[in-house]
Amino acid sequence: MRTALRALPIALVSAALLLTACGKSRAAGTPSPGRTGLPATPTPTISGTATRTASASPVPGRSATPAASGATVVPSGRAADNAYFLAPLDKTVGLPQGFVPPGLTPVPRAYSYYSSGISIRSDVLSGLKGLVDAAQKGGVTLLVFSCYRSYDLQLAIWSSDVKQYGLAKTEQMDAPPGHSEHQLGTACDFTNAGTKNPVDQGWGETAAGRWMAAGAWKYGWALSYPRGEEASTGYEYEPWHFRYIGVDLARRWHDSGLTLVQLLRGLG
Ligand SMILES: [Zn+2]
């Protein structure tokens, strides 16, 4: 565990431990020095009557608030819980600080890289099971190492990474707090049992990574941050990060050739 994480509030420690496993390997597959940061998570832009709130303003007392703050979008005229399900989150479109998705439920041990501590929206759990069970039949054993992350946890990750890597690098790796797909409770990071460093771009070249890239969409999951699409997504390639959008929309995404955030912006 890196020193920076020792300062995290107790409530965040167990989750932060998950993050310490996220040291990212760079292009050549060389493990980077234990990145704490988590993958980014874009959300769809809410069209029309979106209003800005102050919730994305820098948090008092935190030294490393994201530069992209100030862009939380609150949909109006729609049920709050599900209005965000297909939100096109990116560095400028985000969620209210207090947003917690409905129906969070623990991910069963059989699907989890860790013994406990991972939650997901209950209405997405069946989608997770469908994906993992299908992969198993294809000879690939998948586990999740992160699904739901709170605003505060994302802030802790962001702040830690800014201290360790600087703001510019952190902006490539992490979604600012309030802008992570993980806050939706519908995005998960995937790996396999026994993987030493789950946050590794080389995972995309493993049998599991290739299986996910080729077929996760058939089960409702979209790869949020493909290789070579940084200009669109705003984030580095993350072969482990998928967001559940439902089988029909995932097929449409796959057939479109668009990045996920491009597709979701177009739904508005
Ligand atoms: Zn992720």
C-alpha cells in the first residue's frame, strides 16, 4: 500500500486497497509504479434542459480537486434515478456529488476478484452474471475488481494520483470525481483470478481481454475507452473497463463504430 493511501479516511480504506491493485502497465507492458487511480468513466450528456450546479466546484479543504470540475449536469423533468443510466459522462458532463445509484447490492463472491466490498446496481447484476457465465462457457473466467465507486472514493483516488503523478497524467488516467461511470453503479473493471496487476493495458491481449473486446456487447456491455480513441473519450485505453447499457443498445453501439460516449450523446 502506498503512503498516500494511508491518509485516506477509514471508510475508504478497503476500497482504496482495491485501487492499489490498479497499478497500470504502460504501453510496453512495463508495470508502472502502482497507480492508485481508477479508470475513468464517461456518462452521456443530458440533452435539453440540463442545468449546472455548484456540486462540482472544488471541494473545500481538498488540494487536488479536478480541473474539469464545475460541469455537473442535473437533468430536469426526468426521474432522477434512471435519468443517469445512459448519461454520456465525460470530463465536462458529470453527476451531482450526492448521486448514489438505486439498489446497490454486493457482487457475489464468485464474481469478485476480492473477497468482499464490491457493489453494483441490482438491476445490472443479472447482466453481469450473464456475461461472466457466458465467458465461462467459452473457457474464460472473469472476475470484477471494481464496480460502484462513490464520489468521495473517486475524489480520494484523484487526489492521491495528482500527488503521485501530477495533474496532467492524472487527467489521462482518471475521471474527475463526479464524472466517473463507476459512480453510476453500472460500470465494472474486469480481470481474472490470480492476476497480479488488474490495471494493465496488456490484459487486452490476453484470452480474456480478447473475449471481452469481441463479445461483451452481446451481453449488454460496452468498452468505454478503446485503444486509439483518446481524442473522443478523453482517457487512455482501458481494456478492463466496461459499462452495462443493455443488450439492444450495446448491439447498436457495436454496429455503429462510435465510441460509447459518442453514441450516448446522440441519444439525447
Ligand atoms: Zn473502470
